[in-house]
Amino acid sequence: MSRDNGRALVTFIVGAGVGAAAALLFAPKTGKQLRDEIGEGASDRINQVRNKATRVGQRAQGLTDRVTEQVHEAATAGENAFNTATKD
């Protein structure tokens, strides 16, 4: 995970915590209603984090695949160049 993605994730988590605390302080709802709402909000945030992590993982896998292919191509080109140079 890049440094910017890590910072964004930490910022998101801190923001979610501050929002939850504000909801507890200012909510004009009963305890059960508030707990249900907080639980739903937390579930939504967890799903958002999971989705983001999945997308980051997919991007990382794509990058890994591209780099692996480039290394393979470079190794093949190097081997071909070596073979050509040693034939003489």
C-alpha cells in the first residue's frame, strides 16, 4: 500500500471515529435506535474499507503481473543477446 493510500485509510478511520462520537453526543434517539444506527454505519464503513482493500489488491496484482512480464522479456532479450554474442 502506498504512503498516500495509507494516510487516506488512517484519515478515513479517524473521521469515522469522530463522526461516531459526535453521533453519540448529539443524537436525540433512544439507546437502541442509536446502537442500531451506529452498528449499520460501522458495517457500511467496514464494507467500504474492504472494497477499497480489494481494489488496491487488484491494482497491486496487476502491477506485479506487468513487472513479472517485463522482467521475463528482459531476461529473454539478455539471453538472446548473450547467445548471439558467443556464437562468433
